[in-house]
Amino acid sequence: MKYAEIKELTTEEIKARIAEEKSNLTKAKFGHAVSALENPLKIKALRKDIARLNTELTQRAKAAANQQ
């Protein structure tokens, strides 16, 4: 997921996407522990996507706090 796509999402959509991506990451980790994944770099990509989503959420919270 690109950062430009994340900026277009609403705050609620970002929160839902974080939960979804964390679930996918957990499944990928368990799947990798049981048998090797076809693409083990998928775990790294999922972690980075979660970090990007959390960064945007934090920036929005700071911007809202600054406006008040």
C-alpha cells in the first residue's frame, strides 16, 4: 500500500485497515512457522504497511490536537 493511498482513507478506515493488516500478519507468521511461505518477504511488507498506517493515524491525531 502506498502512502498516497493511505492519505485518501478516512480515520475510521485506517483503524479498520490496521486491524485487518495485523490479523493478516499474525496469520502469515503462523503459516511461516508451520511451513515456509511462498514469499517470506510478505511478512516484512505487512509490517511496513502497518507502520505506515500507524504513522498517518498519529499525524492526524497531532494535527487535530494542534487545531484545538
